[in-house]
Amino acid sequence: MADLLPEHPDFLWHNPDPQKSYDAVIVGGGGHGLATAYFLAKNHGMTNIAVLEKGWLAGGNMARNTTIIRSNYLWDESAAIYEHALKLWEILPEELEYDFLFSQRGVMNLAHTLGDVRESMRRVGANKLNGVDAEWLDPQQVKELCPILNISDNIRYPVMGATYQPRAGIAKHDHVAWAFARKCDELGVDIIQNCEVTGFLKDGNRVVGVKTNRGTISTEKVGLCAAGHSSVLAEMAGFRLPIQSHPLQALVSELHEPVHPTVVMSNHVHVYVSQAHKGELVMGAGVDSYNGYGQRGSFHVIEHQMAAAVELFPIFARAHVLRTWGGIVDTTLDASPIIGTTPVDNMFVNCGWGTGGFKGTPAAGLTFAHTIATGTPHDLNKPFALERFETGALIDEHGAAAVAH
Amino acid sequence: MLLISCPNCGSRDETEFHYGGQAHVPYPEDPAALDDRQWAEFLFYRDNTKGAFAERWLHSTGCRQWFNLLRDTVTYEIQAVYPMGAARPDRAAAAPESGTASTAPDSTTTGTAAPDISGTSTAPATSAGTTAPEGASK
């Protein structure tokens, strides 16, 4: 008892006070905001920049997601950006000098109806054409890869097969944020926590500053990375976004021996399950139907996803829910993100990632940094401009993206 | 789980209802006259209010009628239940909403006002169809 506590490990970033002026300000210190700042500094030499976070670093959706990483999207535009993200995930642990436990254990998307089967096979074909690894598994192959899955035909929606992406997987989400934050700090980026944006200063139609609860900061450029609160910031800046914020819930069980070797997602009975490195079963499903900023949802949504999980994995019947929580996701009507310019000059927005933003973190950062630094979009995010809602060039990933958003 | 007071059936679990998104978004009076921007506003842009939000719900496993709620999107507290076509209760007390004098009913009504059978509405419904569209067709 008399032993001294171990030394506190070195802090990974400083907590500077905001300066009076920056070349660029990123609003939102989650994964996307940190990744954007990292690529601004690394690829574009912009180091006199700040990330403003109203709470603590990576305490929003970055702390609340189910950490699934995959790129098996249907449409060319989505496959390109998500596959680029996956390729970045593969090199980032080395580049950031931080092992954030990226585990390419594969992701399986189950098919339970003839419609599912046809859609899945079509998506496998589309993925292959886009250079995304994908294969179709019959029920027996599903069972071989994930022995705890129930493939019998005496359940309401028997497993009729699955798509499988071997390079997909999970990562330790908080370590990802810390890895980016440490590198940002080393490169000279100011990470400013407990700094809430309360308004914007404009000169005509050009943004020239940010009002915060810690004073006014003048800046050349502003990048919004605020996920569920994007609409609130846009309103302060004087424009609208086609975003609806919904609660999205997830849960974990107590720790178990490793039983689940991959990631299983089912669009039809609607649950997705993996087992974290520590041993918790991690589950999520769909959003609550109503608009909400409350970071919590209704219990029947949890009940529904657990019913689906127990039918697919009978072995889970005696596991216990340890914790449930909710985040606020920013959904668009075509289930694709918005990354680009805004009606306000020198203000840029990265939002609308909805339920799938974690996997996109590196590509969001890369393309958004490019957009902010050069004022024009990167080839990868050009199709994801806000203007698509006017031109009609939507990227409709509802269902097509292998999970209902 | 929200406990929602249906104007026709009384308090029921949220699972009996379907969500209909923002209320008071009328179909454009002259769709052909809209430019791409205005059409995008009608199709894809809805308010995403943090705070008191007027929204539509359908009692799909009960009376199968649409009605409106005024609900706080942070606390989820339901502040008022009122019929389709009626003005927002928290704004009805003030002068009539500025802007258009649209005669278009809400897009989900049939053009006639639902009778104000709700005892829970905090303000009586005025005549239907005089509600200015909110946030739409700007």
C-alpha cells in the first residue's frame, strides 16, 4: 500500500491557450478534425492552425462508434474515397508511429433474402471492378469463417450467404484520435479543448474570424468538422445544410474470451457485431427515427438489435449488457457525406457522414485538408460537394452501402 | 422510449408511431416556377433545430392519423400535441407568422383541416391553411 503510484505517462499533446490569429481554424476536435489538421500540416505545410473542441478531445462520435472499417460501397465515388481511406488505415500506424490496433479481421455482410443475395452479388461485382477486395460466401463458408454464427434454416431470417471483405476490420478508436493528436501537436498545431464556437465574424460574405467562449480568433479559413452539430454551426454562419441529426446507439457486453473472429453485419435483421480487443462484444444498429441532439435514444432500438444478435449468435444469449450509449449522427438523404465549399467564402464543411464516419476518418482528413488549403476539392471529394443536392447528382448509398443508415 | 399522446387514442408507446420529420413544409404552390436551388430546398433541406422542433408523427398502428408534436430535440420533452394544419402552438400567440400568406395545406393533409380534437394543444388551432411555411421555399 505504501508503494508510490506509477509516474503519469507523458502527455501526448499540450493544452495551449488560443492565439489571436491563425491561418486556419478547424471546428471540432474529433477524428475528422484531427485528421484534417494533421494533413493540413503534413501535406500542405500549414502549421499555424488550431483545432477547437467544445468538450474534450475526441469525446463525441469518435468515442462512441463501433470502430468498423471497410470500403465495400456500391458506387464508384464511394468506393474510391472509402478504399483510399482503407489504404491510409493500412499505413497510418507506421506513419503516425502509434499502434492503434488496426486489425484486418474482415467484415461480413449477411444476406437473408433473395433480394439481399442479388444486391450482395451485384455489390461484390462492383467492388471487384473498383479494386476493392470482395467475395461472395455461401452459408457453409460463412460458418467456416465465423463458427458461432447460426446458419440453420429454422430461424425467421436464415443466413443465405454473405459478402466478405478480408481487408476490412476494426481499430481502437480512442488510440486513433490520440495518434493524430500527438502528431498534430508535434507539427505545431494548437489543439484547444473546452473552446466552444459561439459565432463567426464575416467581412461581406467572407469569414474572417471565429467567436468562442475563450475569446475571438481571427483566421483566414474555417473548416467545420462538427458531425451532429454541423447544422448549428452552419446556422451561425448563415447557411443551411441538408442534414438531419439523429441519435445512434451502441452497446457492449462484459468481457468474454475471444469467440468472434471477424465482424458480422446484417442489414436485414439489423445488427452489427464485433469483439473488441479487450473482449467486449460491441454491437450497433440503426438510428432512432426522430431528430435528436440528446446523445441517447429509445430502449426499444437496443432491444431490437439484441434480439437480432441473439438469433444470429445463440451463444450470446447469456451475455449481459454492460453499457449502452448514444451519439448524434449527421445524416443526409443520400447517405453520403458532404465535403467541400460552402456558400460562405473561405468556409468549408465536412459533414453528413451519418453512421459511417469512423472508417472514413483518414480520407476525410486528407481530402478536406486539400480543399481547405487549395480552395478546391481533391478528386476524391469532388462528387461529394454540397451542390449535388441542386444538380441531382446524388450518390445514393442507402442500402447499396451494405448497411441501412 | 417516448410516450406520445395521440390526439385520438391517448398515450401510447413510441413503437406504435412513425416519424414524419419537420412539420409545416407545404408542397410548393407552383412547382414549375421553382429554380434548382428552391427545388433542392423543398426536397432535401429541412430545419435541424437544436431545441423546440415542430414535427409530424403518424399513429401507424392505432388511428392511422397524422398529427404534429412540438418536441425539444435535446431533452426530448414533448411540449405540445396539435392537429395537422394548425399553427405552431408556441408561435400562434404572437402575430400571424410573417412571410407568405400561403393557402397551401401541409403536404400530408388533404386540404381540409383536421378538427381540433386535441385537448393537449396549448393554443387553439386557427383556421387551417394559413400557416406560413417554415423554412421552406426561401
